Amino acid sequence: MAIKRPSKSLGTPVRRPVTSPALRHVDVRAPNQMVPGELYLGWMCKNKACGRVIAIVPAQAADSPAAAASDDQLAALKCPHCGNEDLYRWSARGEHKYTVASTGA
């Protein structure tokens, strides 16, 4: 015969706070703000069909020391070209040349 147990716990549940990585807000340049052949600071789109530059808008003020010290932050970015949204590491940004996609599709 099986031992019957109450469905609710008698003690308080152990809850650990979920530590999510710090998300950083980033303004992204629109495609009409970029010139083909120019270098822009940002990331390459993770969508294999797109793969174009997601350029960030330069900040008006200099980065604070606290923001510069935490380069492992993530940025949730939506590609202005294909609309794909993904997470990008702040420390993985770099200068990339902007190219216009071919109109083969």
C-alpha cells in the first residue's frame, strides 16, 4: 500500500532569486542612416539569411566608469534590416563595414 502524502509542502519553499545578466539599452541606427562602405561600431546580425551590420548610435556623453567596467553585459537588439531579435554581448561589438544586401531574394 502506498503512503499518502499531502500535495502541499508543510515547509516554506526554498526560492533562489534568478540572476539574469544585466541588459543594456542600445539605440540602433536605421538602414537609411548608414552609408555603404563606411565602418560602424556594432555587431553582425546573427540571422544567417541577413548577416548585416547592426550599428549602434554613438552616445552623447562619455561612458561612466561603472558602465565601462562591466563589459559582460548583454544587449537585446532587433536587427533593423530583417527584424530578428537576439542577445549580443557588449564586449563582442566591433567595427564592421556596412554593405547593402543584394536584391536576389
